[in-house]
Amino acid sequence: MTTRAGFVALIGEPNAGKSTLLNRMVGAKVSIVTHKVQTTRARIRGVAIEGDAQIVFVDTPGLFQPRRRLDRAMVAAAWGGAADADIIVLLIEAHRGMTAGVKAILAAMQDKARGRRVALAVNKIDRVEAPTLLKLTEEMNEAFPFERTYMISAEKGYGVDDLRAWLGQSLPEEPWLYPEDQIADLPMRMIAAEMTREKLTLRLHEELPYQLTVETESWQEREDGSARIDQIVYVSRDGHKGILLGKGGETIKAVSKAAREELEAFMGRRVHLFLQVKVRPNWLDEAERYSEMGLDFRDGN
């Protein structure tokens, strides 16, 4: 049997729905999904099977105007993911249209994606009327020569099967890259840290979520089949630690419970999760923290 395999990079502005689309394509939750922007930091690969094709999705950080070292490393990771891919899918939000951010991405694509196979996916189509959609897709295709255009709703699943089918048949003829039952190539330690960070992001507000990181310090397999996971949440200020802990420790307890329940559902077994909060004023400038997030510290220069 002829098999196909390759990499597909999902790029777009923060919060365009890339993580939601990845999780819909793969059929499981492998990427952090929140209503806050800039939550995806590492290039998370999810693996989907479409007929005889294995599609390896690279969910890149959102492309935005970087200000800090972490921002610059995230944007470099996004374009790096696109450069390594067989096919690039640009995801935009139908109701937001041609934003300044989308225009900046299109301008960058003239150089970074010219000559590559690129498809356009217009997401959240249920939020606009048909004439608006048609006008937007015409403008986008005038700005860049997309090979295909798809109207989708990543959240509700509209049009996703058509996009996945085209991707599967468009990949090169290659042996599969991963075992059939593998849905992500991230180590479980990093997936566990991402799940906890998602719960923190959902629970907290404003800028704090972007000034913290979660690392899985230790992972112990127990004889009864359960796992003990110890994680550290690094924040940059003492005041942030108090916000994270909450009155009587209620915030961190609620986060720990939510993260543990999701981990148990994901892994199909019992999990004992222990969280510690530590203040590291300069964690945003430590190369080791970037390695834990799957980013290159040097890209932040």
C-alpha cells in the first residue's frame, strides 16, 4: 500500500483558533486552548490519520509584533515551524477580516512562504454573512496566491474534514513517521506542564499568565499504576505568587484539581499532582526555561 506522510504548519495571529483546529484534526486534546492570546509557546505536533496518510501538524505560536525576548523566540518558532513544513495553512478569523496583523503576516509570507504550498483556512465562518466571507476570501487571494481556500469552524467542525482530506492527499509519498496510535510527539512531562499552564491561564487574568511558566520537575510511576507528578510554577514577582496561591491557597488548589482531572482523563489512570510556586525574577532571561518550553533562547535576541 502506498502511504503518505508529512508536516503541516498552522500559522496565524494569536487566538485565531490554531490550537482548536489542531485538536479537532487529531481528535484529542494535544494543544493548550484558552480564550487568551499567545498561549501556545512550543511547536506542538499532533498526529492525524487520513486514509493512507499520516499528517503531522505543527501548532505554532501566534504571529504578532514581539516586544520581549520570549515574544521574539515565539515568533521565530512560528516561522521556523512553517519553514520545516510540507504544507502551510494560514488561519484567519472571518469576523475580524484583514486586520493589521493579518496584513503583516501576508507581507512576511511574500518572502518566507513564496513558492511553498500554502492553503487559506477562514475560521469562525458562523459569525459572518456569506457576502462578507466572499469579499474577504477575494481580498486574501489577491494578496497571496493560495493553492486552496477553505471555509471552516474549528470549534464546530464545519469544513474541517474537507481540509484534512486535501492535506492527506497532498502530502508526499513517504512511510509514516510515527506509530499508528501516537497522537503527539511531545513528551508527557511537557504535555502535563501545558495542561497545568492552561488551567492557570483560564483561572487568572490580565498579564499574569504570560509571566509564568510551568515545569514538570519529577514523574514517578507507582506500583498501583498511578503516577505522581511534581510541578513548579515559576513567576517573576513576589506579588504574583500571592495571586497564584489565592486566599488560603484556594486558587492553586482549584488549578491543581482541574489539571489533575484532565491529566487523568487524558492518560486513563490515576494521577497525584503536586504544585509548588517559586519566584524567579529573571526566568524570562534564562536559557533553561526556554528549553523546557521547546523554544530556542537565542531566537529571542
